[in-house]
Amino acid sequence: MKQIAAIPKLPGLDRVVIFLGDLIDRGPDSLGVIELALDAETLAKADSCIVLPGNHELMLLEGLGGADPQPWFRNGGKAVMNQIDTSWVELPWRKALLRLEASLPEGFAEMMRNAPSHVRFGDLLFVHAGLDPDREDVAHLDRDRALSDRHWATIRNEALTWTRGWDSDPDTGERFKGPTVVVHGHTPAIRSDLAETAGEMELMDAVDAHRAICLDAGASIRPQVGWARFYPEAGRAKVQIFATFTNPEQPHLYSSQTA
């Protein structure tokens, strides 16, 4: 957030911070990350902040709603529960659930319940996992869809290997490589330690091949976070892709190009 705040704002333009989801479950301080996102407008000197849900937030919401919590536990939910109270395993789930509800930062659960599946700014579509090349976007991005392997918050190979673009012919529905670029996370683009292999940052940039940018730099297993700055220049969207890893005060810039 400090790094974003340090970037001068462009005259006449709002600064919007977008989180792509999966704030919870993978690190030692999920509650702290939630607090950071809730305070992002102030921390990043932004005009607004959008927190999109990932599959981890959706599983949390299912557990809060009374569904079997085991899917969430298998995907990192136990880390959140342990952060709240390591003795939760000794309690009946209904009592542990009350502690979970009381410990989540105020407003977060409701924010996730009301959050959209995606947000679009011009030709940039932001979503947690990606689009489905075999399904119309309106149906695929339905906020209330049940989780599945090809959900907007879980899809992997079908989206990651697609190379024919994300725009659709209005008559045939056939996909083609147009201006749309999907900005997503969920599947790590980088699986190595960037302190040793900073050159692999290029893997986050798939604009030319896939019309996509993956900002998951492997933060679930290493202290390295991918992020990007989008801004207009000469009527086109420009992107700078960063990763923060060795020095929190000095992000590494991989690329600057037209999206």
C-alpha cells in the first residue's frame, strides 16, 4: 500500500485499488490482511477500493451460512481458525463458528456477500480466476453460481491455456483476440523464489499470448506479492507489472507496455 501511495496520482483521474480475492487462509495473519484491505483507501491514497471475492472467501461464506466447513478447512480455513483461537478444535462447531463470526473484521463478511464477481474498466476485466472460453461471460460471471471446477473463482487450465482472445462475435458468439484483457489471480504464475529468479516475473505478463495478466506471484507459499498499475496514455491503457519481495520499500518493476 505504501508503494501505491508513493506513485503520484494523475490529474483528473481517480485512483481505484482492486483486490483480486483470496485474502485469507494462506498466510499467518489473514485477519491482518483483511484489515489492510478495509483500510486500503487511506493507506494507498485511493479514491475507492474494490475487494473481489476469491474461492477462499466464497468457502468462508458457505461455512458462515451453515454449510459443512470441511471444504474450507481443507483449503486453509484451519489457519484462520487457529489465528482466532488454537483451542477451537475442542469446541462444537456451532460455538467455534460464533467465535469466527465475532473475530472477523467488522463489515468484511457482508462486504464479501455483496461483492460482485468481477469489475470492468474499459478493456480490462478483473476477476479472481478467469473466464471460461466455452461459456458466455454473463452466465459464467453469475455472482450466485455454486462453486465448481469451472467457476469464475476456481477455473484454471481452460482459462490459462486459451489463446484466441476474450472478445466475442455478437452474431456467432465465437471468441476472438480483441482488446479485452483479463486480469486475474488464483493460479500462481510464479512458483519460485523471486529473490533468486526475478526474471520469472515475465510469466505474469501473458497479454500477447493469452490476453491476460496473472498477478498471483506465489504469495500463498512465499513472501512475494504481485501487483500492477494501469493508467491511460495517449488513449490506450498502459500497464506496469510489479512484484514486492526482498525489500518491502522497493518493488521490482518487470514491464511497462500497452495492454
